[in-house]
Amino acid sequence: MNRLYSYSCFSLFLCFLAFGQAFAAHVDTVLTYSPAMNKSIKAVVLTPDDYQKGAKNYPVLYVLHGYGGNYSNYIKNVPELKDYADQYKMIMVFPDGQTGSWYFDSPIDPAWKFETYISSELVGWMDKNYRTIHDRKGRAITGLSMGGHGAMFLAFRHQDVFGAAGSMSGGVDFRPFPTKWDIAKRLGPYEQNQERWTEYTAITQLDKVKSGSLSLIIDCGYSDFFFDVNKSFHEKLLLKCIEHDFIVRPGAHNWKYWQNSIAYQVFFMSRFFNQN
């Protein structure tokens, strides 16, 4: 009796494991190619549990890492993202923006063209290789720190590609930090290139946005060194009467804050996808 009971429980456990493996979010590490930079770039692609079972197309959320990070940061630090992909039925893409790209095309170094890569080459690669919605109504972009800047910068400049954008602790105006995070390597020293720095930072792209043209969510902690620039970003959006969500909570520039923040970002993007 005990032996039969043990065997039955073990069989049920194996069935549970098989079911979990068959119907769980799937993590791919892919190698994409950038013609603009003539190199291959890694990305993590997270597909929801039912992706393999059907034939429908899915919305895509592109998630950009911060300075010093890479394509694997989010999956390692926020394992709940697999649950979010299942719950909200979306594909998530985590590209490698390398250290200090800031997600624009450098005007002084042709080896750094991450605006072209993210907004055109990577999006095109995803649409070709995965069942995605080939429309801005099915694409959103967010990121943290350097990636928050990148998400705002790219969404404002490519509203035909992305319909929603978010920022977590984003460096949305990097001009107050002229010696930090390799920005001078991409734009030249600030003192000699102030006009260029102004041209390439996210906050100065606001003139390209009209109310209702993008769904926007900005999130930053009170103790973050980027809090002041995020507050100014929020105030400029208000002056332009551009609708957006602005979330402020206690917290600093770290994964403890972002692990919480990304849950709000994904929920916001799912609402945008469902409305469309």
C-alpha cells in the first residue's frame, strides 16, 4: 500500500513537471545581425506559454538594459518576467545595448549605431523570425537608467514603430552629467559639444510628441540620482499637455527598485496592447 501510494505520488509529480515544462514561458538567447554596425548582437527573447501551441501573432515589448548591463540582466534579476509573459500574453525582447551606447547613433563613431539597430534592424529581425504584430499598436519599448533614456529617445523619434514607451530611473537628460557613463565617447566632450549633447538627449525630443501620439509611463525613486531630471521631464510633458503616467516611490538606483517597477511597466504595456 505504501509502495503503491509512493509510486502514484511520484507519477503525479512527473506529470506536473511535464505540464509545467510544456506550458511555461520559453527563453531563447538569439544572435541577431546589424548591417549598420557589421556585427552580431545577442538578445534574449521571452515567449509566452501558449506561443508554441497556436498560430496567432503576439505584441512585443522591447526592454533595454542600463549602463554596464547586458542582454541577460533582466532574466537573471527578475525571474518573474516569465510569469508576466504568460499572464499578459506578450513577447519580450531584451537586446544587448553594450556599455555606453545610450541607444543613439553616435555622430562621431560609426561603430555605435544602436538607434538604427533597435528601431529598425532588431524590430525587422523579430518580425521575420517570430509571430509578431507588425504594427506600432503591437510594439512598446521600455528600459532602465541608460535604457530608460533609450526607450524615450527611440519612441519619440520612431512613432511609426512604437506605440508606447516607458522609463524606469531613466537618464532622460544626461547633460547634468558631462563626465559620466561614456557619453563623451559617443558625442565628444560636453564643453566643446553642448549643442550636440542637447540634440541627442531624450528630453529635447519632446517637440516631436503630441498628446495621444504615444502611451507613456515614467517611473523614478525619490533617492535616485536621476530623480531631478525625471521630475523636469514630467513637468515638460505637463506643459505640453501630453498625457502620461508619472510614478514616484521611495527607492534608489538599484535592482530592488526595478524588480518592483517592471511589474507596473509590463501591466501598463499590456493595457496598451489590449486597447488596440
